[in-house]
Amino acid sequence: MLQPPNGSVRAPWTADSLREWVRSRFTVQEILVLANREPLSHELEQDGRVRGHQSTSGLVSALEPLVRATSGVWVAHGSGTADRVMVDARDAVEVTSPDSAYRLRRVWLDDDELEGYYDGFSNEGLWPLCHRAHVRPILRADDFNTYWRVNRRFVDALCDEARTASPVVLVQDYHFALAPLMLREKLPESAIAVFWHIPWPTWHSFEICPMGRHLLEGMLGANLIGFQTPVDCRHFLDAVEHSLEAHIDREDYAITYAGQRTVVRAYPASIEWPDRHVLESPPVRTCRAEIFERLGLPEHNRLAVGVTRLDYTKGIEEAFCAVERMLQCYPECRDAFTFVQLAAPSRTRLPAYREYAERVSVAADRVNRRFGHSSWRPVVLLDAHHEPADVYRFLRAADVCYVSSLHDGMNLVAKEFVAARDDEQGALVLSAFAGAARELRDALIVNPYDLDAAAHALAAGLAMPREEQQRRMSAMRTIVAEHNAYKWAARILTDVSRLRVTLPVDVRLPVTTAGATM
């Protein structure tokens, strides 16, 4: 059995404690999760065998224990190359473990549906609409019609799996804005929670969306809508106020529309703790030696790491520019510093993403031509998929982790870096525009557009005394451990269960003035 390292921070919520808590409090309630991403995919390997691949996303880490504990159902897009081979006659597969099991119901999408629902309306439309990333949203009526039909198909699959008339349904993210109202119509006694993982735009930005009213009406079919930050909650209330004839209670952060009362709350998403990948990792010293050998770096070299998808919201170009500025301002770092960017290719079917990948590559080459030479590259771009075990080796080897998001709902990489550093060393340089900056205040918080400030923060992180690293990292580790993914899931489940439609309309959840649950 894996054991946590000495000096590790204990978490009040774990997968086991969440499972037992659910079993003790929700014995008669079934829990259904609706998400685009499946927790387990089946892939056909080169050797001809079918292997199950567990998702490593924070969403899965937080919600899967709930579904397991109640023998519930997870409804998702079946995207694995061997997914169809493994399902039963109802397109489902039993996901089992020694002490529990749940059903994974897969929904199949053809190429046209993926193009309209996922590539089109979700990622060419809603994604740039919700992020301040200077990419124009493309909002096609045909894409929205496909989005509507696909939302209906997922809802039909979920209702087909429901064993009772009043399940708890947890709807995940911007792929399913219309689903809550569809669910309310088919399962009127259900308790429905939506969690919107990405930012919510200001109402001035939201009003450009021709389908905005439909999106809001769809989401307001839920009892509870969760966002990453209180700012997102306020933006959502503003959007409803300017788009619908609804009653807005700004003191209680509640909306009443078409006879349905919906509460809006902030639930900052997090990661599992203890992190399984940390427990499975070699010691920090070993990770550093392995990574340095792989990169051909001398022992005295300093290493900064970025980890993200090749996405225009993540600020990779700006990070390279900050490194360039640092090398200009701090010549002592030349020949003694390397910035490694792990950048997984993403949404490569979309032109905006292909163009961005090209710009990132050009920026890396420019910095290397300006400051590098035949035996040293200041910027190393690793634009490929990396397994979690490999990512954590980089995080454990780094002197600095730079999260350069231009706009991010939360950014779990920042929390993963904190979890990875059980040696309580390393400095986190964190964009002020990532939701994680509200919690991880002992990071070096920067504006990624301010290249001078970002350059100075990188240099400060590299020069930070070990005692200060320990103090800052210890404080951040305590925060992430206490507010981990399991606590996040428990809070949402508790609140939505208290708000099911059979309760009196004047039921209130406690809020702060910022709109976050106490």
C-alpha cells in the first residue's frame, strides 16, 4: 500500500471519507453525473489488446467517489477507440472496484455532431466568449442547433438510467448549458446542480451571443449553479438581470424565473489530496536527476517549468516573452537557466488552435536564436502529450513553476505543483487571472501581460531562499489539502440536496457578501 511521505499535510477529506460520508447521508438517493468527459475510456492498443485508461482530470477525481458510493451512473461521450466493444446492449459498462461499482453510460456522437456541438458551439463559440483571450467567438446557428440536439440526447440517456423520480443530478461544464431545463421537464422532482468550470463573462460580453437567452433559461432549470469564483457568480447574475425578466435576490445570490428558484454559489475546484501521483513518484532528488539527464542540463542549472494545453488562453507566448525579458535583464541567468514548457496539443481540428501552436513554436525559436547557442537552449518546448507520472516528475524537479494563464476558471496545475512539492521547496509564479490566485496567495502573483513584472517574478523565484520557499509552500499545501476535490464535491452535493424542489421555496443557504458558501 502506498504511504504518504514524512511531513505530509493531512487532509480532512479523502476519497474514503467522502465515500463513507455519502453512504451515511445519502443512502436513498441516487447520484447521476452528466459530463462530456468519461472517467474511464477503453483503448485498442498496438498489441491488439483493449486496455482501460482512467481519466486524470480533477473533475473525475472529485465526482467519481460520489458515484461509486451510491452505485450511481456517469453519462458521458464514449470517445475511446474500443469503447463500443465494451458496452452492453444499453451502451453502458460496469466500472467495478473491490468494494463498489457504478454504471458508465456512453453516448455516441458522429463526426457532424462533434463538429457542431463540441468543436463548433462549445469551443469556437462558448470557450472564447467566456475567456478574455482576444479570439472572436464564432456563434453559428447550425452549431447551436446541433448543440441543442446533443444536449437532448445526453439528457435522454441520463433519464433512461434514472431508477427513481428524484435523483441528484450533477451537470458538468459549458457543454451542457441547455441540459438542466431539459432535465427539469423530464424529472421534475430531481435535484439538479450545474458546475461551470470556466469563467463566466461580463454581461457586456455575454450580450453578443444571439443564443444567450436560451443558455440562461437552460441553466436556470437547475436548483444550484456553481462557479469557480464569486466574481463569476456576480457576472452571471448581471447577465440574467440584463437578459431575462427574472427576480434577482443579490443578498442571497438567488434567481427566481418561471417559477423556479435557483441559487448561485462559488465552489473553487481543486485536486485530490493526498495526490496519488505524488505517492507514486520517486523522491524529489531522483526526479530532478532524471529530468536533468533527459534534458542534458548541468547540475548547477536552474529549471522553470510550465504545464498546460496548447490553448490560446494559457499565455504560453507571454511566458516565453517573459523568459526573454528575464534573460535580457538578468544576464547572470544565461547559460544557467532553462524554461521547459510541457504543452499538450489541443483541439487541433480548429484553425485558431493550429495557428496558436505555430505562433508558440515561432516564439520559442526566437528566444533560442537570440540567447541560445549550440549547447544551450533557454526555452524547451515539449509539444506532446505527457502522462501524469511524467508531468509530476517535471514538477518535482523544478525550481519554479510558472502558470501564465491569460484567463482561467481555476487552473489546477498550480495546485498540482503545490501537491507535488512534499519537500516544501520550489516557487510558484502564478497569473493573477487564474482563479487559483484567490487561494494561493503565497505564490508570486503576476500580470502575465506585464512582461517586466513577470520577468522579475521568475528571477525572484529562482533566487528565493530555501527558508522562504518552505514558508510559502507549507502555507499553500495546507490550503490545498484542506480545500481538496473531495470537500468541493461534498459541498456541492450537500447544498443541492437541501434545495431539491420538494423543499419550501424560502429555504436559504448561507452566503458571504462575496456570494460564496460558508
